[in-house]
Amino acid sequence: MSLIHTFAGNPLDRADAQRRDPEWLAAAAGEPGSRYLAFSNLNVLLTGDEPELGWLSSQVIQDLRLNAAPILLGLDDGVAHFAIDVSELADPEHELNLDGDWRFEDCRSAGMLLSTERTGIVAQSRSQIDWHRRHRFCSVCGARSEPERGGHVRRCPACRAEHFPRTDPVAIMLITNGEDCLLGQSAGRLARTGMYSALAGFIDQGESIEEAVRREVREEAGVEVGEVGYHSSQPWPFPSSLMIGCHGKATSTDIEIDPNEMADVSWFSRSDVRRALDQANPDLKVPGPIAIAHHLIKAWVEDGVA
């Protein structure tokens, strides 16, 4: 079995056939047994001391008379599950009559609290809600588009163009040279936290994964890469990336960073990185298990994967 990362492992049947049937969708949206996962400003509703997803009934959602259209996530044992954006509510926790342990949680934090398969549902929901918020107008003619197929597509009523949720592929790679690996700090967030991570960058159109790995490392660090191997992938719903994890072997070692992109790039020894994974290296911090970078680094340190 391949490694299943946080924000992957979604157990729902995405119900492609059913979402093409408008009558089925309308009936399922009002079915008493259907479940709704609410999001407020892209924060997910959780419940319980040991957090679980805060599923709501269709009646609760209908009583709110929201403008937002529900998004069909899929089926679980024949029960329809939807995501719904309640950001239009001024005080969502009050208007949903929530009390006790119900609360809206940042999705990164939720990813560290929930089981892996539940984080997969969060990733699907957050990415699609965010896409609908950002893509309300047709990119062909500018008219306001409308959701169809349970939120899996937007159609323009003026020119009939179809628009589908986007996923942005990102190559993320741990580059090694014998007993050393290449880690960097981007000029933004990582530099502020003092953390080092695997290098990464968006894959261009007309570019293979291997080509993207070599190009990004060359651009960010000035290091040439030869052999490239696939490790695993991770949906990353901030907002809608697919992280494609690779290991690569360096064919040069001299570093020349792009200061516009990177604050620092350095070679680190396997022993130093092992201590960082164990949080026992005061001079080096690396990402935690929520991130695919952690698992790329761990595979190299523990299993010698490269």
C-alpha cells in the first residue's frame, strides 16, 4: 500500500452518475438523512472533545435559506453528503444554534486533529468551496456562471461554456548527494518561521514532472539534478494544489540561490536531519507530519530512499 497523506484518503463515492441527474440532486439535497458539512470563511465545522466533522441535517440547512448552493461531495452507504458555504451568516455558530463543543476550525489545524480519511473530505470541500467563491464569472464572456452537477462544474448561461474546478500540480522534491540533502527556506513564510523544507514549485504547461523537478532546483538553488523518482502525492487544499513528491539525485553541489524566491538553500547531513525530525536539533527545523515534505525527508533518513 502506498503512503496516504493528510488531506488524502477520502472515503466518499463521488457519485459521478448521480450528480448528472438534476432531479436526483434536488431530491437528495432535501432528503432528511442527507448530511451537510458547513464552512464559514473556509473554516470547517467540527464537534466533540475528540474532534469529528460537524455534519448537519438537511432541515437545519433549509431553515437558513442560504444563497449558496450545496456542493455534492459524494455518497456513503447511499447517504448523500454535501458541503455548504455559510459565510453569508453574520454569526454562524449562533444562527446554526450550535452550543457545547461545536466550532469552526481552520482547515490546517483540523488536518492535525482528524483521522486521515476525514481530512480527505475536508480537502475536497474546502477546495471546491474556494473555487466557487473565486470563479463566479465566465472567463470566456464575463457573464455570471451557475453551478451544475452538484457543484462539480459551472456553466455560463450566456455562451454555454463549461468551467471545471482546477487543480494546480506542484513538484516537491528532496534532492540528495550521498549523505547530504538539499533543503531551503522560501523568501516568505518559511523564512519567518526559521523552518527548512524540500524545494517545490508549480509544474508548467507542457512540462513533465521530472522536467519540473530539474528546472525548479536549478532556478531556486543552481544545482543540477539527474535521476528523479516518484515517492507519493498529497492534495493540498490551500487553495487547490496536488503536491507530487519526488526524490532526485544531484549531479552538482555548488549552490547559487535565487534571492527573489529563496532566503536560503543549504546541504544538510543525514544525521543533522534525523535529529531535526526528532525535534532534537536546535539549529534545524523541518515540517511536521501534516506535510508531504516531512515524509520525503523521513523516507530518505530512515530508509535511504533517494
